[in-house]
Amino acid sequence: MTGSPYSYFPEINGLLVKLRKLSLDDAKDISQLVTHNVSKSLWKVSFPYTLEDALNFIDSSHKDFTSLKGLNFAIE
């Protein structure tokens, strides 16, 4: 079986948080949230973490979902 078994990315709405698909609009926030302290705690995350790094991560996340390799959520 190829591709995602879902016709859409799952979304979870809780009382305090919402989990949703990452969008290109999230790139600026992601690049600003990955500080030196955050990057040194994560495997293969460089610092400084640029807008291009964030866009690549979002693109990779979408590809991982489609190929059933992973599921990354944005947290609101």
C-alpha cells in the first residue's frame, strides 16, 4: 500500500490545545522557537535554525505523512 490511508491529515481539538498539520505559515515561528538551548537537545538540529531549515522541516513532515513514515503536528 502506498500513500497515506487518510484522505486528510488528522486534527485533534482538546480543551487546552489543538494539534494540526504544519503549514508554511508556521515556518517563521518554528525558526524563532528553535533557540540554541532547544537545538542542543535535539538530534540533527542545527543552530542557528533558519527560515529555510523550518521550511525544509515542514516539507519533510508532509512527505513523511504521505509515505507513512511519520506524523508531525503543530501545537496551538
